[in-house]
Amino acid sequence: MLKNLGNQSDVKDMLKEQVGDFERDADAAYRATQVLAHIEQFDGNGVRIVGSDVANGSINGFTKSGEAKNGTEAGRLQDFGKDGFASLKGEMTNVSSVGDNKEAREQAEKLGFLWELPKDDKRSAEEIIDANPLLKNLGNQSGVKDMLKERVGDFEKDANAAFRAAQVLDRVTLYNEKGEAQSGGQVFNSSIDGFTKGAEAKHGTEAGRLQDFGKLGFAALPELKKSEEIGSYKDFLKANPDADEASRQIARYAAIIDENYDAIKGKTGSSDFNAEALTAYKEKNPQLSDEVKEALDFWSQPGAFALLDNAKSPLEQGTDGKASRGDIQAFIKTASPKDVGAVGTLLEAVAEGNLLDKVNTDPLNKDVFDNPQNYSAEQKAAVLQELKAAQSLIVQGSGAGMWKDDKSKVQIANNVRSHPDAQKLLDDVNKHVAMLEKDAAVVKFYNENATSEASKVLEGSDGLKRALQSTYDNDIKTGAALDKLWDANTKDGKTDQQTALAQFYSSAQSVQGALGFSKPGEIQEAVQKSSHNKDFEAFYEKSLVSGERLKELLKTESFEVATSQFSMEVAMYNAALNPEFTGKYDDKLTENYTAIAQENVFNDASFEDLKKAFGKEGSEALDEEKVKALIDEISKSNPELLMNADGKPATSDQILGVFRGNWDLLRQGTKSISELGLFSDNSSIKAASGAGVLHGVSGLFMAGITIAKGANGAGVLTDRQIVDITTGSVQSATLLVEGGIKNVTTMFKDIKDVLEPDVYKDITTNLSKLENAAKGLGGLAGVAAGAYGIFDGVKSIRRGELVAGGMSITAGSLGAMAGLASAAEGAAGVLQLTGSVVRALPLLAGSLGIAAAGVGALALLIPGLIEEGKQETRVDRFSDHLRDYLTQYEIDGVENGDIYDVPDSEWPGPEETTIAS
């Protein structure tokens, strides 16, 4: 302006009179430039001027004849020439001293701005500008660039000023005048939008908001919307007014992500909304509020992000590391926890997801099951995680009608390469889950990592930690959460107090773990504070201790399923109830179980099973040589199992002779295995033989049934496996005959004097391993022994030593989906993992499967019927999703075969096969 200044109305000469000869004197020139800047920026009343005339390089307001019009730049310059500095109103800003403006700093910090760079941020002004396209490309239309400097400092030289400028530009572009987040692609371009062709800043635009900031400073910017005012969070509270504090905080974290969805993508330049984008957004924006940072920290965990990943269509797509805004909103609406039980489940899911995130299962196949010793514990645990997801998917899909008609069944079968019967497919998944859950390396991996991983979930999320502590203090420790769960599980005619207690206990465990401590005694005290404590105690005494619950289950379930569920309920109640109360019934519990088990253990066994195991080539002819060899093997490895009361072991010939006699009775059809009464007091074996013979014979029957069915569906067994199963079965039979390990130990103490010291030492050493060896089998023998393992381990369970007690209770194992999909036959005493991998409490046995799931799962499913026109598309997507979990492991529901081995009679529709060619 000074260079181009003319002398219309003598303004140039008068300017020299006031400031000096600016054409020769540098100081005068400096004063002149400041005067011209002032008259351009302020009107006659000292009000900041904005508009296209500002900073246009010339003095505006002269008429064609050179007269200076009043109220214009020319008029104010003329007035200055007449009256000097007294004519100027409005204070110029020294941009170099803006950083010291305490009032501006206070205003800015109140709005959430950081006034200075974090101490560890050493970037220069130039580096900050280069990293912020808005700032780098900022023009000076209507003087906005100059005004920005006046408010934040010289951002082209001062790094702190550049940091402030970048935050201001973000605020005026990402939020409107009300502090509401803006959305849309234009929000995240590299320029300030809203200038007219004439360089005027339009009101209500980015340019308008920046211009207002230049005029009024930080006072022009509104406070940002508080998290509790976000629409999706308000909708959550309206739908769930009784949600606990932790549930509310998790929903609020999700709502923050929802509100900032476009900003996160736009400011990080991420084409996909993923966990990495959340982390990058936090790192690039240190000025974010603590709560926003916490939300970003929480949801950027791989285990947490996976919960958002496919929340909109969980049946039709798997997790791919990317989430849409619809996914996040669907999570808040349908999947976000609403009570203590759901909070526990979520925390476990996050912990397990974090633990296994780095494991790549793509190269793995069925060899994981054929040769598990060749794979790491992490790999097998990751496969287990996938199969658990498949369990839930099958049951949820069935409840949502994916297998509702013949066409859909065939469509899924052809795509997944599986049996068309969803239950058979689920059974196969369950068998493979059971194999991995019992894998020693997997058990060790979870025992060593699950607890520490759970405590990491809340790192960086202090708000959630405080909320979780509040939930623990106000809902869990008081027993209030248990009362709510009781109401939820006993309304509408339901009487499922077991699920209520299990959900409460497991969630309390999960919350304690996340908070970094384990106090089982506090959980027991909380149960005692519940208004339903007496109901729980009455059920334990009248139903569990008495054995009535087991008898009830045996009416509809196999011995394995009934005993699995019964023993797990016993464990659950011992873990949760007052130890002084449950401790009074230990002996009676074992005694009643033994009596019922002895009577029912062979209910579902058949001579056909025995023939497969011990018949010559599966015939009715007993393979005596094979049986005798097995007995001889046991005599060498575990002679105590065949010991009679006189201290002498039964011989293989004695055992074989009695076994042969019973084999003949079965072959002749005179009696069934159950009718032989092997364990009854009036048994012909018990009357005619010593304890060793009875242990051996009854153990052979158990072994035959287990061998025939395969070890948890493992298929053809090796000779070594057959020996192990037979040994374990005799161990299990010993427990059943004698009524538990305590009685077996007493028996040997009674004959100690007739045994050699070394022999007695070997026997007692073996007895300490008796239950664990037997219950590791699975199947009939494993379930029977596993129950004793729990009964004898109740003292450990009461102390919270669930693994030592032979089981573990977790929130992840207790949802309707997980419970229904569990392999119940493997549940009693053999699942010793900690973490949501465990299916430790199948309150609804796995054998009930899909038929029962349709009821139990309704709350988790997408409401409404599937429209006929959309069925084929949804089934196609669903089957693609399911295939991703199962096909690589050749899990197909077809025993010892594949889809081509499914008999025509088992395909739905017409008699001719409907398999795709």
C-alpha cells in the first residue's frame, strides 16, 4: 500500500508530515506502514473491518476527482493527515506477543485448545504448516490470514502459533456455529470454503467462521457438544434408562467415535475406517479432550474394534478390520452392553481379541487337529476363537431363519461344503472346539496370559475404569445386579436361577480382572446380600446335593450331558454361595451322585458299541487277546486300580473271565448293559469278585463305549489312544465303585500293612493323579471322573481357585449362544482354561442345540422375518461368512467323509440329490 500510495487530496504529503519522510527514513517508513495497516483494518470507531477490500494492496475510497470519501480508507487516511494519531481508534495487535495474552489463552483453553505444543513435540512452524494443508494453502481473502495471525501469533515463524492456528482451522472446518460436527467430503478438503468470487466470506461457511474468529477471537467459537449430548448416546440412554455406569461409558465411547467418524477419516486421510485410523487421529491431534482420547484408545484395541467391525450385519459379513458408520451406530443400538452381565462378556471378548490379534490363521488347515503337536499354543487358541465364532454364527443363523427352507439348506451346504443339517454341522464344530479346549498347550497359554490381558483392557481409559469401579461398588458388591439378573431369568414363566447366578459370578470375575484384582470372597458376600440368596441356597440343598437335579436331567439327556451340566452347576454354586453353607453338604453330595451315577452310567450304552471296540472285526465274537492285552497293560502301569481288599491285585484272567460272562449275556440278548447292574449292591460281579475285578470289568465297559464313539469325534484311534482310554476308564470306574477319591484313598490306607512300602508309595502317587488322568478323556469315562474332580475340588473352588478346582466360569461362556453351542459332553471337569475360550457352564446343553437356540437367542437376533425376496441374497452372504471359519479346517458335519458322502436320504427336497455338481 505504501509503495502504491498516491497523493490524492494531498494524503501522501500529510502522511509524511505525521510520520516523517518515509521515502528516505526507515523508521518513518515503518511508522507509515503501520498507519496504513490500521486504517485498513479499523473503522472510525475502532471496529475491525472485514471484506474483500482489506489487504487488497491499495487505499480505497477516493472519488474519480480524487476526493477522499468520509468513512472509507481514504477518509480515515485524510483524517490522520489532519489530526495525527489521535484520529485512530482501535488497538493494533503485535503478533509476536500474542502468545503472552493471558485472557486469550484462558478463553482458548476453556474451549479445549492447547495453547502450546506438548513438551515432546519438537516440530518447527514450517513442519506444522507442511503437515496441515489447510494452513499451508490459506490465502488472505478478506484479510483472514492477517487476522488469524493477530489472534494466534505469527504462525509462519512461531511453532506454538502454528499449532494454535492449525487447531483454529480444524475447529472452523469440522464444527458449525453450534459446536456440532460437520460431515461430508468437502469438510476434509485442503482449503477454506465459503469465499465468493469477489473474495467475500459468506456467513455460515468455513470462511465466515474464520472471519468471525479474526474479528472476535476465541469468543467467536462455541463450546463443542458434550459427549452426553451426542444424539446416538441420548438414544441409548432413552432406550436403556437403567443401564449401569460401565455400560453407559462404553456406549458414550462408541458415540464419540460415531460423532467423529468423518473427522477421523478425513484428518488421517484413511480410505478405510479402521483401528489404525483411530490411533493416528489421536496422535495427530494432541488437543483432543481426555474423554475423546480415551474413546480412541479403547476402540483402537483390536479386540474392541472387532466388536464394531460388523455390528450392522453380523450374520452376513465377518470382521475385516474396517467399520462403517452404520456399524458403529448398530453397535450402540443393539450390541452395546446394557447391564453388568453384558459388560463382563464384552471385557472378555476385548481381552481375548487383543491376545490373539497377531496370529494369522490363513495358512492353517485340518492338520491343526490331526497333528496338534506341530502348532503353537497361540495358533491353536486362534483357531479355537474362530470356531467359537462359528458356533454362535450357526445358532444365530438358525434362529434368524437361514436354514428355514430346503432351498436355503442346500444353498448353505453347497457353499460351505457341509452337511445340509445345521445341527450336524454344529455338532462337528462342537467336537473340534472340545478338542482344542482340552489341549494342554492351549490351557497353559490361557492360564498364563488371560488374567494379565484382561487388566490391560482399560489402559488409557480412565473414564471407563472409574465407571467400572462404580458399577462394581454400586451394582456388584451390593448384590443389586444379581437381583436384576434374577428378574430377567425368572420372568415370563422361566425359572432359570442358574443362569442368573452364573452370569453374575462370571461378570463379577471379569470386572475384577479388568480392575486388576481378584477377590472371590467379595463375590460370595455380594450373593449373600442379594434378596434371593435363600433361593439359591435352597436350590443347592434340595436339588443339587440331593441329586434331584441330576435325576431331572437324566429324564431327557444322556448320562454325559446330564452329568456335565449337573457337575458344572455344583461348581457354580460352590463358587458363588457362602462357603460355610455349602461346606456342610460335601459328603452327602458325593454320596448321592455316586448312587445315581452307578445306576445310570450305562443308560445309553449298547452291545453294538462294545462290539466295535472289543469284537473281532466288530463282530459278536469277543477278541479275548485284545482285551487281555489291555488288562495286562493296566496291571503294569496302574496296578492299584486292580487291587482287591486283601492287598492282592486281580489277575487279567480273573477280569477277562467275568467280562466274558457278561459279554455272553449281552450277545444272547438276555440283558442290556444297564441291566447288568455292574455297580449295584446286588451285582453278581460284586458278590462273586473282589474290588479289583469290579474296577477292571466296569472300566472295560466304559472304555468300549468311549472307544466306539471315538475320543470326542477324533475318528479312528491309535493303539496308544485305546490303551489310554482303557486305563482312564478303569480309573473312572474305580471312582464310581468306591464313591470318589476320598473313599479310594481310605481303602488303600486300610490295606497299607499288607503292602510293600515301595508298592504303597507308588499307589499313593498314582492316586494323586487319578482324577486328572481319567477326566482328561472326555466321553463317558471322562465325564464320570470329572464330576468327582469337581466334588473333591469344591474347597479350591470356594477360594476362587477355579482352575485348581477343575473348572472355570467366564462371562463369555454364559451367553445364550455360547451355552447352546457348547459341547456338553466335554464340559465336566475337563475345561480348565481361564478366559472366554471356556465353555465351562453349559446351562443349556449342547445336545439341545438349534432346537432350543431359537428361543434362547431371540434377543440377539435381527428382529423381524426375512422377506422372501431377500432370503437368497442373505443366505448367500451368510454362507460365505460361515465358510470363512470352517472350510479350511474341513469341518463339515459329515463323519469320516465330506459333502459327497452325505446320503441322498439326508438331503432336503426331492429324492434325487440336490448337491451342486
